[in-house]
Amino acid sequence: MARSRLSERSVSQICVEPRPQGLHAVYLVETHNEQEAEILSKLFGDFSSVLQSLQLSKGKLVSYAVQLQNQDQSLLDEIESFLKKNFGFVILHRSFDHMIYDIVRELCKDSGSALSGISKCDICGKPEPFPETAISFLDKENVKLGTRLYCATCTAESARRNNKEFLRALLAADRSDFEMLNRMDFVRNRSSKKRIAFRIKSEQCATM
Ligand SMILES: [Zn+2]
């Protein structure tokens, strides 16, 4: 367990943000020039209202991880057939998993393409382009001090009967050792209707 670089002493509020989840897929495309890379960037940009996308690599091998906002998979096929018509080498993998990410990594190495950094789950450490849960630490002035991200599996394993226990389970499982926060008590901040926010009980802050 590594000590967190976050100054736990400054944390006054913690927000839990569940993120919309959908079907994941990865596209691998071989490009020959900048124009082709731009076509891809524009293509995924145009679908941003229904398809979240995150570029995994650039250079000769351009790859994107995508997340569908609804269950209709036909969009994935449409994009695949467009790509196959316009590019020589195209792979559509219908999930994001370690196997496809290893392939992206290998192909990047072989082709001299650049792998973009993606977020990792702060519990299991696996690369995760679309974390299911984020928690943010805020100070007294509502300035964000840091964010932790968790994958779907770790989110499910931390599920508890209420949000406060859920937050506690996430913090306890986190790779960072939140020594101080793990000992604190939280109260739900009801002033914030849109998000699940907790503030740290003030009498404890005063004694710390
Ligand atoms: Zn995880």
C-alpha cells in the first residue's frame, strides 16, 4: 500500500460520482498519414452524443476505446463497415479487456506508434478507459484536491447497502492508504441534490 499524495488533512468533502455505463468496444485502424488520422478523429467526434470515445494510440496504429450510450449495437457495425471501406486494416473488438489492450500495446511497439496513457483503476490497477465510479476530494473552498477512479468489477465488489458504506468500502480497498480518512466519520451533505456528497464530521477535523 502506498501513501496517498493527497493531503488528507485538507479534505472537507468527498463526492461519489457513478458514471453512465454502456457497451464497450475497441477499434484498431492502420493509417498511412495525418489526414487518415484526422478522418478517424472527426468520425468519433461526430458520434460523441451517442458514443463516448477515448484514443488509445496514435501514429501508424490509431486505436480508440468506445462506450455506447444505449444498447443498440448497430452503430458499432456501421462504424466498422465505414472503416473497412476506407482503411486497409481494421479490427473491431466488442469489449475492452486486457487481451485487446495487450494487442494494442504490441502493435504499437511493432509499428512505432505511440500509446496514450489511460486511467487505471485505483483498486485493482487495471487500465480502465471508462471507470464506473469516481470519487473526488474537495477542500473547504470546494477546490478539487484529487480524484480516484474505480472499474466496474471493483465497484461491484464494494457495493454496500447504502452510499456511505459504499464510500467506506472504496476508500478501504483503494491502493492508496487513506489512513486518516479511513478513521473519519462522514455525514451526507444534503445541500447537494445532484451528487452524492459527504462532508467530514467537523468535530473530528478540529481535533486532527
Ligand atoms: Zn478495479
